[in-house]
Amino acid sequence: MTSSVSREAYGEALEQLAANTVAATAPQLATVADEILSVAGLLRAQPRLRRALTDPSRPGSDRAGLLKSLLAGKVSEITVNTVAALAAGRFSRPSELLDAAERLGVEALLTSAEREDKLADVEDELFRFGQIVGGDSKLAVTLGDVSAPVELRVKLVQDLLKGKVHVATGRLVEVALTGFGGRGFEASLTRLVEATAAKRDREVAYVTVAKPLTDADEQSLAAKLSALYGREVSLKVDVDPSVLGGVSVRVGSDLYDGTVLRKLNQAKQAFAK
């Protein structure tokens, strides 16, 4: 769980990023995002550096200065100042610094897509790719194999997605391959779908049905869920004939399972008693 001190440090760095990119174009933001994510990659590969940058015995200005000296001339000034603001903050554990750097990079990517009015596309593309991976056990094992070099898995994803999705979508899938927030690949993809929806101020509802919903049914369900949760809801529909009928809806930790399969299982359990 992220500590309150790390949330404060992340918030300050996020403010720094926002202040320095007010006039940035989408491509410029995408470049900053890549640079921040490269810093996250450095932190992931260098545990000693993570410890040095979160050492509570060192003043924040010293920690920020250390990171600035390492990055000077290698990345943009915006990136240097943003990650230096992060290093100047306090973290309970070195791993929290890595998580915060990853989140900053993702935030910059999402902002770049937002400035092109492509956030909804990115959200849907991430979800659809997750469905493709979930429906192909061989692909799921290959992409989720942390023992395989991440460069090879990134290359595979790039070949699969080239010219088919927004640039930000492909980059976010690559972030998922590194284990965003310490999660596995598919869980990382799910978290990134939800982060993209949150950027649009929406809740994600995962809907499972036996056959596709009509547009009217989707609109009606979205309206009911929006009223229930007090914010717009983004439906992610998965068609699974094995549920036989009915609808299953999951929003966060809330599960509403009205599928025929669930009712049959309940009936079997009742007869078994």
C-alpha cells in the first residue's frame, strides 16, 4: 500500500510536471513520458540508487541534486525537474519511488493522448488487447513470462500492434510488460485501463454477457451504473457464451452476478446439501 508520505511526494512531482507542460504539445509530452519511464527503468535496474534516493538521513535537496547530476544532458529539463521533485520528497520504502516514477510516466502519456482527444480510444484499445491476450493462452504465457528478456516481449508487442493502435496505447502495453506497480502483465493492463478511465473521470464496469448487448442495452446499463456510483461509467463488455444468459457486472470490488450459470451453480449447491 502506498504511504501518505509517498502520495505527498508524488503529488508535488505531479504539480511540477503539470506546471512545466502547460503549453507542451502531445508529441512533446510523449517524449517527456518516455524520458520519465526511462528513469523508472534506471531505478528498477539499480536498487542501490533507489536506496540512495530515499535515504531519510539525507536532505531532500541532496537527493534531488544526486538525480540531477545523473540525468543532466541526457533528458529534457522538464524531465530532470520533475523527477528531481520526486527524489526531494519522502518515501517509506525504495520501491515506492519506483512506483511513483512509473505513475508519473503514465500520467504524462495519458496527458499526451488527452491533448489529442484520444483518451477514449486508448482506453478501449488497452481493454481489447487485454481480451486478445486473455483469450490466447500461448500469447498470455509468452507476454507474462518474467524470465524472458523484456526486450523480446516488447518487440513482440510492437510487431503485433504496429499501425493498429494509438502510439500511447502501444507504449502503455510496454509499461505493462515491465510489471506496472509490481503487478503481473494482465493485471498491469487492467490497472492501466482503469487509470485511463480515471483520467476521463470515469469508473470502469466490467460486464460479462452470453451474447452482445444492443446499443440501447449498453446505454441503459451505463446510465443505471452512473446513477448508482455518482460518476460516468465506462463499460467494458466481454461476451462469454459459457455464462448461458444474464449479466455479470464488476465495478471495483463490487460484483453483481446475475448470470444463468451462477444461478445453476447455486441450485446445484442447494441440492447437494
